[in-house]
Amino acid sequence: MSNPIQSVRGMNDCLPDAADTWQAFEAIVRDWLRRYGYREIRTPILEHTGLFKRAIGEVTDIVEKEMYTFVDELNGESLTLRPEGTASSVRAVIQHNLLYDGGKRLWYTGPMFRHERPQKGRYRQFHQVGVEALGFAGPDTDAELIVMCADLWRELGIAPTLQLNTLGDHAARQRHRARLIAHYEAHRDVLDADAQRRLHSNPLRILDSKNPAMQAINDAAPKLMDELEDEALAHFDAVQQRLHASGIAYEINPRLVRGLDYYNRTVFEWVTDQLGAQGTVCAGGRYDGLIAQLGGKPAPAAGFAMGIERLLALVDAGGRALETAAPDAYVVHAGAAAEAYAWQVAAVLRGAGLAAILHCGGGSFKAQMKKADASRARYAVIIGDDEAAAQQVTLKPLRGTGEQTRVELALAIDYLNNATT
């Protein structure tokens, strides 16, 4: 016998027990986004490679090292599995002219793909929830995005901390870029290979280096904040005022630059020390130039994305227990007449909106009751030939307290509905 085929490294199965937790999380997220007026957008997993090169930036780790890119043999096009969701969302907005009548609040969820070294909280296929506020220019939008996150954290019972920064506007970044290049040129002997490669193409990314040998030179680097113009500073100040008014604590981190080239002005990350090295659970900011960069009519934009795997790990480490769905009833039966009637009962229960598992495969009442208990159902619906003859069922609570009772089927529906609300 040949060895069984395994899943691709870093691309994990989500088994039923875990899937129940994911569904509970997704239900919370959908309701949370609905309350803020966001509508879902669904985009393809596969896009033209040029989309990500233009949006993310060619001199980034994502584009240079991490994308799953291949040539379509049918037409020679270079295609890429999406490494993030913003570029696809903006592409769809431009393609379908969604901003023709004003701003849009959109959200997405689904798998993303990056060729990274798999470790806890960092996978090659990972899942995100993303939010995009397109067509809104003010600091109130930036602040609301952060307040939204804080609301979700409270609902999940977790407490990541907020890091905040501003990248200013293009002219300030260009001045800062020139000063950075001069700074690093004067210390070229200290630069690692990545820093030397990025020195003239993307020096801001050097500040994001995780190499301990680079920390001292990065600490001494010129600060972007010193180059910011009054308008950008006023925008950042207005964001902070709204966060103070909302009671949200934060830390200004001047080295927070984000890993994507399209950001400007406000950037933020929610981080935790409970997940080891993978401490960022949510990140985002403003990206006013991206829509024009991808060929659309210029419009402001801001958003964020959160990693589902990391958030669920944080919830598991000390958040609230997510309530997962369980069947309302498990129908057990013994006898030919009972089996025929059990099929009818299960169909009627489902028709009434109840989740009912019909036992299949035979077995004694005792064996079936073990299956019923293992199913996590709230009640066993027991049917023998006596119940079938009387067109009744016996209800036995499987969770909590309560007495076993025999009732008409219509009353059983009322009973189960009241017991599950």
C-alpha cells in the first residue's frame, strides 16, 4: 500500500469541531459588521500578478519572496493566488464603478496565500476578515475603524494593545526618504543584505527590519514625524482626539510603517504578547492613493485586515467561550413501524426549523442513546413501536435537568422550540 497523501505544508484542514468554532466567530463578525453598515464583497482567489505588484509594491517581501505565482499555460498570463484582500477589493470597485454614487463600506473574508516558513499563527494558507471604507477622507473614518476593532475585542473577550503612527503625505515621505538614504549610506557597513538591496528602492522598509543587528542604526534614523506638514499633523491629531473621547488607549510607534507600499497618513496595528513571535492580530490604515494607482478615479480610502487564525488562538488563550451550534434533537428508534415513523418525525422537525439528526445504521436503544449524547443534541426523540402506533414521541433531555416526557408530535415541536430559545 502506498503512503497516504498529506496536505500541503502550511495549508491546514479545518476539522468539524474547529469549523464549529469558526462558524461561531464568523456569525459574531457578520453581525458586528452589519451594525456598522458594512456590506460584503467577494472577489476571486486568483488575480493577475500585475495587480499585486502595482498595489503592494515590487520591492516588498510579499511580492519578492512570498507570492504563489505561476504562468497560465493556456494563454501565457502570469497569475497569483491573492496574498491579501485590499488590492482585489479595490480592483473590483474600479472595474464595476462602485463609487459612482458615493462612498462604500465593504468587507470581505476568505483564504489568502503567502509562501512563508510555517509556524504557529503563520501559515501559507491563512484567513482574513478585511474592512474597506472607500471614498471617505476624514480622520473620523480612521478613528471609527479603530473603534470598530475595540468593539469586537470586547465582544470576543480579548485585549490586544493598539499601536498608532502616521506616514504623512507623499511630499513628506519623499523628504524623509532622502534623509533616510543619506543616514543609511553613512552606515552602509552595518546594513544587512536586505537593507542594502532596499537602500535606494524602498528605504522606509529598512525601518521594519527584525534583524537585531539593525536596531541601533534604525533607532538613530531620521523620524518621518519631523517632516510632516500641518495638514497631515492636524489629521493625525484629530484621530487621536476621537480615540481619547472613545476611551481607547494607544501607543505611538514611529517605526510602524506597515509591510505594504500603499499606506499613507494613519497606520495602526493591534498586537499581543500572548501568541509568541506572531503578535499582530489586526492591522490597517489609510491608503488614499491606491484607487488612482490601480487606474481608478482618485478617491480616499482606509481599512484594516485581521487574521482569523491568530484571533481564534487569542480567544482560546483567554477570551470568551464561543457558543457553537448543536443539534436540537437526535431521533432514536427501534422496530420496523418505529423506523418508518421516525423518518416522518425527523422530516416534520426539520420542516419546523429544528436541527434533527435521524439515527441510521440500527443498534439497540442503549447504543443509539450513546450516539445521541455524543452528537451534542439537546434532546433525544425516542420512538418505539408504541410511540409509532400512538403517533407520539418521547422527549429525553440530554443536557441540563428535566424530566423525560411523552407528547404528541405537534407539542414536541413547541416544546423543542421553547427549549432552544
